[in-house]
Amino acid sequence: MLSVILAIIGGIIAGIKTPLISPLIYLSKFKKDLFLILFFIYCIALCYEFKVGDVYSLDVITISAVLIPSILLLDSGLKCENLRLNIVDFTIIAIALLGLIVREVFLIVTLFAVCYQFSNDKPRKGIFVVLISFSLLILSLILCKNLLNYIGGSPTQVVFIAAIGILIVVIFWKRVEKTDMFT
């Protein structure tokens, strides 16, 4: 539920309306196949509404306000967690609302929310994986800026980010649970 509220606040910060449908996507989590299809459609709708010309020319806070809550929404939709919020969730939401005034606060609180959500799965390893993953992605984008930052280079940047994401998954994902769709 925390991810839905953060997605809506992030949508307000980025000035887009698509995150307003995130509660419907979250409620479909009880049918995993339906959730995955709706999340895919949600991501496509985000791409149509949130235009990104170049990773290097975009405001980091604006893109993080859309991207990080989407990752949280996917994670919480795939988990079998209850709809209740605890005191930490309420604290994160209160600080995230402050992010409507000071946008940098929203970036910090969403990064904390990612660490918090993944630390619930694996208390020590979850935070380590999140911090290493974000650091690896940011470091690789900084180091490869001269290779990726050219006119019309956004498709190359997308492929590069996806490749780094797949590398991160291969490094840290030990057990893959297979599921049958539409059964």
C-alpha cells in the first residue's frame, strides 16, 4: 500500500496523471497474471505520458519520482503482503508529503522506502543489494556518459540501463520461482 501512495505523490511531483491508476493495479495483485499484465500496461502508459528525451538532460528528481515508486509497486504487487500500514509506513508517507514542497526530500524518502521494503525480505542482504544496485547503475551511467550522450542516443541509453539491470539481477538473484500464466 505504501508503494501506491508514493506512486501517486511521485506522479504529482512529476506532473503526470498515470500514477493515479496505481491503486487499481495494486488491488489486482491477488491474481498475479492479471497484475503483471496491468503493470505492463501501466508502464506503457507511463512511457506515453512521461517523455524522456535523454537520460543525461532530465531532472534526476523528476525521473526518480516516477521510477522508484514504480519499482516499489511491482515489488509489493508480487509479494503476498497485507493491505495494512505500520508506523514506519505512516512516517514514510508523512515525509513523502513534505516532498511536495521540497522535492529532494521525496527522493531521499523513496530511496529509504526501497531499502526498507527490501530489508523486510532479507534483513541484512536486502539493503546491501539495493545500495549496490543503485550505485552500480549510477556509476555505470557516469562512466559511460561520453559513449551514451549523443544526439538520438536515448534508445542506446535504454538498452544500456536494461543491460545493467539484467546484470544486477544475474548477480543477486539466486532462486528463480517459475509460475504458469493463466492457470
